[in-house]
Amino acid sequence: MGISNVWFYTIVIVAIGHVIVGFIYLMYKLSPKKKDKKENE
């Protein structure tokens, strides 16, 4: 009961975290192309 529950939550957290990090990474990587780093400040 406890072991499977921990693994379930670990997989869910890693999956959601990976999607969020990947989405932020894409937004960050696509953003500088439209505006220069100096203009962004």
C-alpha cells in the first residue's frame, strides 16, 4: 500500500514537472528570437 503509493506520486510529480519545465523551456527559448536580450530588460 505505502510503496506503490509513493511510486505513483513520484511518477505523477515527475511527469507533471517534466511537462511544466519543458513548456517553460520552450517559451524561454522562443522568446529571445522575437526580442533582443537588451530590449527585454
